[in-house]
Amino acid sequence: MADEDLHQPHDKLFKEGFSDPANAAALLRQHLPAEVSALIQWNQLKLIPGSFLDDDLRHSHSDLLFSAPLAADPESSACVHLLFEHQSTRDPYIALRLLRYMVRIWEEWIRLFGNSKPLPVIVPVVLAQDRKVWKLSTQFSALFGNAAALNFLRPFLPDFAFGLIQLAAIPFNAIRGTPDGIFVLRALKAEPIGRLLDNAVWDNNLLAHVSRRLFDRFIPYVFDRTDPFDRPLVFRRIEGVRNQAHRTAAMTLAQHLRHEGRQEGRQEGTLAASRQSVLEALDLRFGPIPDGLRDSLNAIADPEKLRALLRAAIISDSLESFAASL
């Protein structure tokens, strides 16, 4: 499989399901306060392309931004910002990150519309994919501690609340939404607790209504997030899918992934053997190898480079001379 297909697997599965406004609306409207949900024209929810995340967060987070008119004021729009968190531990400063994203959204709005339109209201919602329930306040002012309780300081404190959807707190059979949305959430809930191959995910009654597009994305996700020793069970699960179109396409894809995995495994085995040959040559000639040099060698994935380094390990007159050839 291409590297980009396995990079950020949670992110890709989440976006495959919830970039569809219908799936996002079904999730958001049931978790927002009823008064807020009633203000939004959900049937006009639209995805806004782009991301407002920092580059260093893209490996573990995903953001989706939607806009919809306010039911009470069709001329303006309310932007619903859905941020998916899949880190293994809670982030006590997530509200601060949300504020940074919100400011960027407003800055982009000003760039596009100047002062011709009022700023949109942003309702941030976090979907936490974690095996444990987070215990934190969803109020931004909580970050200021006791100072937020002092009346004379409150006018100087920015504040907002964010919605927090915690998969760890929702039983599999209590997850609601569209079939695609339910399937994605079950898979994301199952992954941190090692249950991706459970009946709750491979529910034929649900899979009968899941889109082929999403199920095709799910198969690489399963391959990436399960132990290679579980591959026979993955294939048995696919064989048990009653939806024939899903089963046939998934089996073809799974066989392709298994073949590529074996090729990658053989290639990595060859690289590992080449690295070991270099290390053994250095150890025989110069004694114990410094950890830094060992780490540098282990990071090399070019077979031609490793062959050249083996020759250098044999003919170099010192470790320093060898290190210069890295």
C-alpha cells in the first residue's frame, strides 16, 4: 500500500465519513444543546475546504469546518467547527488550541469579506477517540483557575464553551447517526481498546447500509491498526460480510494489502540484514559502537547506501573515518 494511504489512518477514516455534511449533521445536532441545534439550518450544512491546524498537529488531529445559515437570520451564517481528537491522553489546553483555530477562521473570513459581513458564530466540537473518559472543563475560562471566579477580572477574560463527544463514554449500541457515521464512530471507538475485529464493528445489519466508499477505506484501516498475526481473522471477518459487493471488493483489497505487506516485510528484512552486516563489521574492527552511530545506521533505508557503508566499514582506518562517509 502507498505510504499516503496509511499515513494518519484515524484522520483518513474520520474524514471519509464526516466530510459528508449529512453524516456530520446527524452527529452534531444530537450532541449540541437543543437550543443551539434549533438555531442551525442543518439541511443547508456545507463543508468549507481547508484546515486550520498547525502543521505539527496534523499527524494526530483532524479538523473539519462546516457552515450553515442561522434559522433565525438566513442572511448570516453559523460556522460549526468539528475538531477530531485521537490522542491517547487528554489535552488540558485543548480549549486554547480551539481558540487559535477560531481566530484563524475569523481572519480568513475577514480576508474574504472585509467588513461587509459580521463575523460568523463558531461552535467548536471535539470528538475524543480515547479509551478513557477525559475529566476536564469544556469552558475556556477554566484555564485561568481561580482568577476566573473573581468578578472584577471577568471582563478581561475571553471565554467560550466547546462541545465534547467522548466515545469512551458511549456504548457501541448507543452510537446514533447515519449508517456511515455510526460505522466510523464504532471503528474509532474500538481501535484504542483492541476491538476492531469485534461484532460491534462487523455488524452485518449495519454494514448492509454502509457505503462502499467508506467500507473500502475501512479495510486498509483494519490492516494498519491490527496485529499481523490477526490477518486470518480479518479475512474470516470479510468472508462473513453478507453484502456481496462489499465482500468481493474488500477481499480483493485485503489480498492486495497482504501481498504488499509481505513484499514490504521482505524488503525490510533485507535492509535489516544489511544494517547488521555493517554493524558487525564495525564491531569486529573497532569494538563497541556508539549509540548515536548505531541510530544513524538504523535510520538508513537505501540498499545502495548500505552496500557502500559495508565497504567503508571494511576499509576505514577508524570509526571517525567511517562516520564521515555517512
